[in-house]
Amino acid sequence: MADEKPRVIIIDDEKGLRMGTKRLLEAEGYIVDTAENGTEGIALGTTGDYDIAIIDLKMPDIDGIEVLRNIKEKMPNTVCFIATAYASYDTAIEATKLGAASYIPKPFTPDELLSHMQEGYEKRKLLLESERLRKEREERLLEIATEKSRLNTIVNSIADGVLVTNLMGELVLFNPASMKYFDLSNSIIGEYILDFLPEQVKELILKVTNNKESNDKSFSAEIELKPERELVVDVTCSPVPQPDGSLIGVVTVINNITELKRLEYVKSQFVSMVAHELKTPVAAVLGFLRIILDKNINTTPEQKYDYLSRSEKRLQALIEMVNDLLDISRMEMKTKQREIKDIDIVDVVKSNLDFLELELQKRNIKVIFSAEENLPMVKADAGEINRIFTNIISNAMKYNKDNGSITATVKKSGNYIVCSIKDTGIGMRPQDKEKLFQEFYRIKNDKTRNIPGTGLGLSIVKRIVESYAGKIEVNSEYGVGSEFIVYLPYKK
């Protein structure tokens, strides 16, 4: 940045944030323009050649997604950041598709902002250099194969995979990123490689070379390179024409969209799970109410009370599910308020065991509790710590067998207060244990079929524990039982 002054536009309806950010960046050597709304931002951003644009997501006239769309259509090489405190899966997916570089969560510190600006400007320089090289490659494609200069350095630094083949299907150019996606480690320039590429990629390249109608048509496809959405890429094959318009080769760009597909899958799971979890209890409650309200059905007071009690339990379970979802959302957005104070883990564990005493007695489940004396306090939010052990201990009861036992111990180890909750219940298979803390995941077998739950509890537990620099471990054997071990750093 010493030789050039990056140009930045700030589009935000909050005057204080807008002007404060402008002063900060100008002090660092940036040239900064501002816009107080989306309309003015589009006008400036689509006419001025800015290196970086900081766009507020929520504005009174035009939202940030629409502003981003307009700027990227006219100025595709402008690096755009979305600044917001209201990000969601939907806006993240849409902004990524439109070409946003990243989110800048509000409120941000000067160091966070400057770090984003530096990364953004480096990306801007790479985009401009890549554009220049693309034009140069169109004129001198065959020279690229043997050129050992800055061109290779730039191409190798591009995060997306780049693969160039000639009309014979021979390798002309590739970068390390393409080797990561395709097994090209033993390939050499000039070698025929189409048979070594995934079948779908080969088909796309052949579509370009065999397309007689137009020399400017590209073909794209989403390809799952590793199963279970472990690696998903978007592959685009485009023709490389000579100055006279004839085709000379094909450039293949491989973009890793695994995270985007993961977000889409999580959203799909969420919708499916909520629909499933809502349908059954709501239908049951509706059925009970219809029976009570039907004048043609003679129901006794005892029957009405039974129907209303069942309805109350169903609705209470729905409220708990909604609260779990809200907690996960607040943790994602980092908006959950905490009241930090000294917490006695022994008291928390004992109070949860006492709360479940009647249920434990009904199933004749024995409780064995032990704790070291004079344990130090844990500095945390009481509600969150209680949430951890309420979930783990209630699971130890729900997934236990009748006449079984729960062994709870609390002790100090190193810098942690360590609490172990061990049951003699169903246990888990290794494949279930690996997915245990995933959102919406529930172990499905004959023994768990009638045990209610949303699959969100342990995901929340893990998030809470890790937010306090702690950790959680699980030991389990199917048919024998499970042990959850929680490590929480204590106050020194």
C-alpha cells in the first residue's frame, strides 16, 4: 500500500459509524468516500472504480444485498464487505453467491476493520492482476505453458483451481489448488489428462470443444468430489478463443462451495426437522381439543383433564424446542447476554440430581455422588452452567435402564474442575458417537425410538462449554452405558 492509496466507499445510514470509519481509514492512508443510503451508494459504487466497498446490510431505502448486487454487476472486481449485526444463513448464502468477500460483524474494533481492509485490498490486487493475465492469456495461450515468470506466481496464488487444456485434451497450465481437487500430482505439461479427470469435468470440457454454435459459451456443474458433502466444487469450463475467433483451448475453474452446500443442507435439515417436530404434537393437541369441544361426544371431567394434561405436555415440549433454536441463534450471532459470577459446580450438579429425584425413584435408578472438598469456583453465567448439567443428567436418566445407576463425580484436575456423569444405559455405537454433537442429530434405534428430544441439547452444551475455554469428552459402549466428562476452567 506504500505506492498506491486504496479507494474505499462506505455505504451506511448510521452517520456516527460512517464518519468514524472514514476518519480511521483516512488516517491509515486510504482514500474514502461515503454514502448515507443505498441509493447514493449504488450511484457512487457503480460509477467510481473503488478497491473496497463496506456495505451496511440494513438501510431504510435499499438493503445491502441489493446494493451489493448492483455494484458487483457493474464493478465485479470491487471487493465488497457486508457490515451487519443481523447476519443469517439466508443472507450469508445470498451474499456469497453475489460475490461478497466476507461479513464484518457490528460492532467492530479498529483492528478488526483494518485486518479486513488489508485482506480485501490484497484480494483486489489479485483480481486485477488475474484479469490482466486473463486478457494476456487469450492472446498468447501457448506461451503460458513454458513461461516461468510472475504469471505462474500469480496463478499459483489463486485460491480457486485453474486448469487449462488445449483442443487435444493436453494439459497446458494448472495451479496447486487444482491438484488439491483433482489427482494431478504426477501430471506434466503436454500430457493428455482428460481420462484422469472426474467424468463430469471431462464431459464439460468436451462440451466446450464440441460446441459448434458459439465460441463464447461456458458450461458449469456442481460436483461432489467426496461423499456426504465433504468436498463439493463448482466447475466452470470456458472457451479460450484466438483473436480471429477460433477456439484454441478450454480453461476450467474449480471453486470450492463445500461451506455453501453445508449451509444449504443445515437449512434444509432445520426446515425438515421443525416441520416434523411440529406436525405430530400440534396434530395431537388439535385432536384432543376437537374431542373436548365436540358436543356429540360425552367426555367425563377425568377424560377432559387427561386430554388437557397431554396437550400441555406436548406444547411444553414445543416451547423447549423453540427455546433451543433461539439459544443456538443467539450463540451464532453472539448476542446472548451473560451475567458472570462465581459458580459452585457441586451445588449445580446436586440441585439437578435433586430435581430429578422423583423420576429416578419411579425407575429405581440409583444415584452415586461424590465430590472433593473445598473445590474452587468457576466464573460463568449461572443459567448456562445449569443448562449444561440439566441436559447431561436428564439424558443419563432418559437413556438409562430401569434399576440402573448414575454415578456423578466432581473433582479438580490441573486447571479445570472436572465433572463426570456416568450411566448404565443404552450406550452408543462408534458411528453415533462421532456425530453426537451435531445439530439436529439423534441416535435412532429400537431402544431410543420412544425417547423425546430435538437433537439440539448436546450441540448447545458443547457450544457453552467451549465458549468458556472448556472441553467435553464422551466415553460410551453400546449396551453398557455412557460417560460425559465436562472440563471447566476454575477461578484462580
